[in-house]
Amino acid sequence: MLDDPKIQALMRQVAAGIVPTNGLLEIRSEPTEDSEGHEALKITLVMAEDAIDALTPDQLVALLREVHDSLLREGDERFPLLSYATPADLIAGRDSED
């Protein structure tokens, strides 16, 4: 399994082709379990609000697919549970999974 610095570097690389320039502010990751009890990886992309608004549903699907594929290429078989939030969302204690 990849450690946090490697996950963050990988996420920045993947997001660079999808998230608007300078839109990605922070990446948070933590181990978790999926709905079936398998190891998973919760990844929260903290983005500027205008960057979130600029993403299309197709881009979000592409981002999830590329994150999953990139993790597998690096030997990390955990499924990514991807969410996004603005800094204001984090202060309020919520992200896109809420």
C-alpha cells in the first residue's frame, strides 16, 4: 500500500489533467473500508469553489477512473472513495459525500 506522500503526489499528477489550474488546494487521504468491509482509501480533494463548479460529471468520472487505475499501477489495490470539498466545507465539517 502506498503511503500518504506517495498518494498525494499521485493525486496531484492525476488531477493535473482534469482539475482546473490552481484549483486543487489540498489532498487528504485516509484508510477506510468499503461497504463490503474491504480495505479502501478515502481521498478528499480540497478545491477552490470555482474549480469544483467547472468540473463536469464526465470529468469527475474520468478522475475517479484515473485515480483507481493509477493506484493499481502502483500496486495499491484499495478502491478509492473520492470526495471533494472547498475550504469552507471543511470548516463546516462536510464534504461531497454528505
